[in-house]
Amino acid sequence: MNILKELAVQKLKDRGVKILDIADIVFNLQKKYIEDLTIEDCISTIDSIIAKREVTHAILTGIAIDETVEKDLFEEPINKIIKTDDSLYGIDEILPLSIVNIYGSIAFTNFGYLDKTKPGIIGKLDTLGKDGKQCHTFLDDIICAIASSAASRLAHKNRID
Ligand code: MG
């Protein structure tokens, strides 16, 4: 059993993100390119991505930062900068590049697209964070990275020639 992976999946769940929420986003990204794509294909692709150590490390680090900020445990001004998701703070987009970098240019372009359009759970996390009670400054970008990487992996796997 992959203990780190189980932990990452549990932490995602604790923070309000189910694998199915991510699968919905992946399905919508790739359905126009892969004719017989199913939600199960998306779930199993996400599963294989989360099984990678670089990915679990990024998930656990991002969530740890969000949770520490919620407890106001970082020094100011950085705690507030992260908590308010300051528009000029971009480290939350840089950390998930450790995931996106593994999956190449399709992952990279989709990552930017998801960050801008914020479909489904990504938008939900963004709104919850902006309400001020919770902090999802890192988690929303982590989800963008997992979904865009899954889209890329599916695109490459689907090519038969
Ligand atoms: Mg963010």
C-alpha cells in the first residue's frame, strides 16, 4: 500500500475535495478530444497521478501551508498575504508546477486555463477562501495541477499512432 498516497487522498477529502470532483473537471477538459472517455477513465488516471511521490509531496505541502495560515501561525505580513490570496502573491501557482512539470506542455497550458476559468471544485475552494474563514490559497492551484496533468496523461495515452 502506498501510505503517502492514502494520506494525500484523505487530506484532500478533509479539505473538501473528492477525487470525483477532480474527475469531473478532467472529463470536461478531454471529452471533446477522446470520444469514448468515461468518468472512470478520469478517476483511474487521477489515481495514478496521485500515486507519484512528487505529487503527494506537493499536495501535502500545499495543504500544510493552508492549514498553518488558517491557524495564523506564520509571521506577519506573510500570514495575511497568503490568507487574503494577495493578487501579487504567486508562490501558490509555483508549487504545483512540480506536478505539472512531470506531464509536459498539455498539462502546462491546461493549468493556466483552469486557473483562469476555475470550474467546479476549483471555484468553490476559491470562494470559500475569499470568505476568510478557510484558506485554500494553495489547494485550488494543486487541484488545477492534478486535473491538468490528468488531462495531459489521457491525451498522450489515447494517441495510438
Ligand atoms: Mg491560489
